[in-house]
Amino acid sequence: MIICSVLFALTAAAQEQSSPDSVRLQENKHTLMGGIRQVQHYLDEKARAKVDSHYIEVPGKPWSVILRYNANGFRLDYDSHIDFPGTNESADWQLCFEPPMASSIGFSVGYRGTGFSFSKSLTENAGRYYAFSSAGAMYGLNFRLRRLKTSSVSLNATDFVDGEAVKEHHYTGFMQAPVWIRSVYINGYYVFNGRRYSQAAAYSQSVIQRRSAGSLLVGATWYQSSLDFSEPDNFAFMLLSDYTGCIKVQQANLGVGYGYNFVPFRGFIVNAMVMPTVSVYNRVKVSKYDCNYDLSPKEAVDDYGTYNPETRLWANGRADKPYDMKKGDDPIDCWEMGYETEHSMFRLNVDLRLGIAYNWRNYFIGIQGQFNNFTYKKDQNKVTLFDAYARASLGIRL
């Protein structure tokens, strides 16, 4: 009896103490649900506003769950011409970063054209891929983030004397540590004929195009990518590439294009969009690195002694020791010397998209692809970057 009385008293006291917390929890929950309902109401109104129902159908079920298979391609060429001061010698070299086509599988969850997707790679070192998209009757917004590592890098070089080519070099398979690649793509566009034409009908299937229609579009794109191969194990590659250890590219583009949705029969749509763009901001930042070894053809001798990482000097007072490519040496020490930043004038790029989709009942399938190229040129340096993806999707509306 005594034990039961004590337990009852403690329970009552705990209920009295937790009662205000429970009330606050319910209030917060009510506020959160109210906010979610407001967002849903806004997206519902946005999907139906200013839409001609003879051309665009807004499904009654707002949610979509999509299973996707993605294939992503990436290539960056960095060309440069080097004149050696005080000599009649020069060199042309090209760094080529081309990781294998990355295959991945993922999912997307969306509400009225606004959704988030995540993909996990099926191939080694292909990284992760995140995306966010939102589309209304008059606008669209896309965000893609990718991070991967690769050792698929090559270097082509040509030596010149008095302007004549004397020797060519081709290096592959010498990357001891992988290159980290990070890219961010942000794109927004405005549709002039949004009442009758929808980009989302072919790419996210948040609406259904009922009749063929086209529209003029204007768009803006921000793209940035970084390639970091500054690991000490890659010192030979850095020295061969003019002491380069990291390349960062940033570009902003504005463009005008045209998109067309072809609907041969109910539920089926083929979209094509072409948008030439002009870069209004072009920036390349190249980080330079030095090392305690060089690639001198001279044979290494034994009088260098021990390397001091604090002074960055060998015991004989020299900063660089000839590297023995056959047996290797240790320790390898690399450090950043600074960076070079250059801006380029206007460059012409292109944004190409193709989408095919079929809708039946609450299900849909689709195939989409997109190709972007970005170019940068300043003095004797040129960067050409290609970024593309293709995907197949199967989804259901809920």
C-alpha cells in the first residue's frame, strides 16, 4: 500500500510537471502542421495558376515518388602555352580530366513540381549526386551538386624550339593519389508561354502536356567546379603541369532559347530545348605548388643528406633533389606557393535538353538528357568543360 501510494504520488507530480511541456509540444506541432499546410496550399495554387487546361493538365494527386537510373559524364581540358624566358624554347600542354561514365541509382520525392533527389553510385569512385528542382507555370529552378574522385587523368605536351615541334610527350597512369572533383550547377529559367507550355511535363512529370506547344525562354546559369590533385604523391604530375595543384572554374551565363513539347497522342510527350548562352562572368583560379624534388634528368647523388621540413632544405643546402623515377624517394613534401587568378571575356556556350515521357493513370515513365559546355580563354590559357547526364525514371503519383 505504501509503495503504491508513493508511486501514485510520483506519477501525479510528473504529470503536473510535464503538462506545460506537453502543451508547448502540441502547440509547436500545430504550428508546424499549419506551416506545412500553407506551403502545400501555395504549391497547389502555383501549379494551377495561369494554366490553360486545354494544354496542361494538373494531376489531382500532388505527391510523386520516382525511382531513377542516372548516367553522368564529365570532361575538363586545360590547355596552356609556356614560353621559357631567355631561351628559344616553348611548350604546349593539355591536362585532360575524364573520369569514366558514372552510373547511379536513386530516388526523388516531390510535391507539385518541387522535389529533392539523391543518387548513389553503382561504379567505383563515381561519388554522390544531389539535386533539387522546382517548377511552376512560368519558371523553373534546378540545383545539382556532385562530388567524386578519379585517377583518369592524362597529360599531353609538345616541346618547341624556334617555333618548331621537336618532341611530344604523353603521360597516363602516373597519378598516385586520386583527383577530387566537385561541381555545383544552378539554373533558373522563365517561360513566356507558361499557360500552354511546360518544361516540367517532360522532366519531372508534375503536370501533363495535353497538346503540342512551344515557348521562348530566358535563363541564367551559375556553374563552378574544382579539381584538386595537390596530394604529395602527385608531385610529379604537378611539376609536369607547370606546378599546378588545384584548378577552380566559376562561370555565370545568360541565355535566350526555345523549347517545344510534341504530343502525338494522349499521355506521350517529346521535349527539345536549345538555349545558347553568353558568359558574363568567367574566372579561373590556379593554385601553384612547389616540392622538395624536381624532375631533372640528372641522377640523384648521395650528398643531399636528410631533408628538413621546417626549412624546406636538404642537408647540403639545396631545395630540390633530382627524383629517381625508377626506385622512388622519400619523404615527399609539397606546399602551396600562391595562386593565379584570371578573368576571361564573353564566351558562347550552349544548354541542350531532351525529354521523353509517357503518363497512364497515376504512373509515368521518362527518359531525359542534358548537355552543357563551358569555355574559358585568357591569353595563353584555355579551359573547356563538358558536363552531361542521361537518366531513366519510373514514378507514381500519390
